[in-house]
Amino acid sequence: MSGAAETVDIAANVARIRERIARAAQRAGRRPEDILLVAAAKTMGVPRVRAAIAAGVTDIGENYVQEAAAKRTELGARARWHLIGHLQRNKAASAAKIFDIIQTVDSPRLAEAIGRHAQSAGETIDILLQVNTSDERAKSGVAPGELERLFEEVTALTGVRVQGLMTIGAMHADPEMGRPEFRLLAGLAGELERLGAEMRWLSMGMSDDFEVAIEEGANLVRVGTGIFGPRPR
């Protein structure tokens, strides 16, 4: 993991990202304060995460349970912790203890495992349903056509509370090329809302394309290198 935070001006980066979020929101006729910035901290050391929190970041995203556990032990509850990477069912118990929000639920069995462990602690954990909007075999997420069924099965469970949708778009040379994927997720959220679902969060967009995602309806963006700088090799 990366070392000291002084090699990157994280506070300045956070300020620039917030300015870009504000401009994108204004272009879409939305309020900048309605867009949640999640700092994606995969492979970033505690000093950089601490610097982001000091710069006003309230939400930290992690891809791996073990890495998040170590950071949260040191940093505590100074931020909300989001799991934004794929979760294996055998790590559901640990994830339910560490994370405030799990964004990558794509099967009833995974949701059931999370809910069972959360309920044993007397809690209910917020989750997002991950959708594979780019139809890439290597990516996790339920197919768009299977989302409604997944939603119905998961909402029947205890210990978990569906709060929205999430997608990891394809890597495009031009961020504009990802617009159809973001538009698809927003449309799916609208369909579920018409069925009475609460779609509090629409999580889409990362460092290279979060502005396009906001224009298409995102109210939660996951920004890593734009805040922390290049990831260590």
C-alpha cells in the first residue's frame, strides 16, 4: 500500500473533484449537495485515507474485506465504509461487521448470507444491487433482465435493506461512450421505483467518467485516482 500522503495534495484533489461534481450537477439541473462522493481507497495506505477524511470526505470505498478491516481498525468510524468490490459469500460475516453499505450484491444467496450475519448482531445492513450494464463476462452483476426478480427475492429477506443500484461500467477511451450504460441503470432504477422500491442511491461513475454519470442520474460516484493519485504498482 502507498506511503505518506504528502506526495499527493489530497485536499486540493478533493476540492477539484467537488468542483467538477458541482458543474456536472448544474448541467443536469441538479443540486451538487445531492451527489455523494465516495473515495475509492483500494491499495491506498492509511495516511492518504486519513488525509481524504480531513479534507471533508465522509465516505470511503474499499474493494477487499481484509484491507478494509485493517484500515477501519486504525481509522475507526470517522467515515462511512462502502464495499465496492466483489464479495464472496464466505466473507459475508466479516463484511457485515466492517461495512456500513455493501454496494455489490448480485445474488439472493449473497444477500441472504449478509443478512443472516447482520441479523445475528441485531442489525440491518444497507445494500445496493449490482447490475452488469456492459454485458461483460468478466464483470460481476446481475443481467438487466434479471434485476426485477433479484430485487423481489432480496427484499423478502431479513437483515438487509435495498437502497439502490450500482454498476461498474466498461472502460472507454471516451467517457461519452459509457453514457448508454449509465442511462440503462437509471432507467432500471425508475422501473423499480414504479414498483414501490426505494432507490436512494444510484452508484455509477468513477474517476474517468463520473461527470457523464452525474448527467445521467448518478447521485453516488466512486473516485479513486482523482483523489489519491495513481495507485501503487
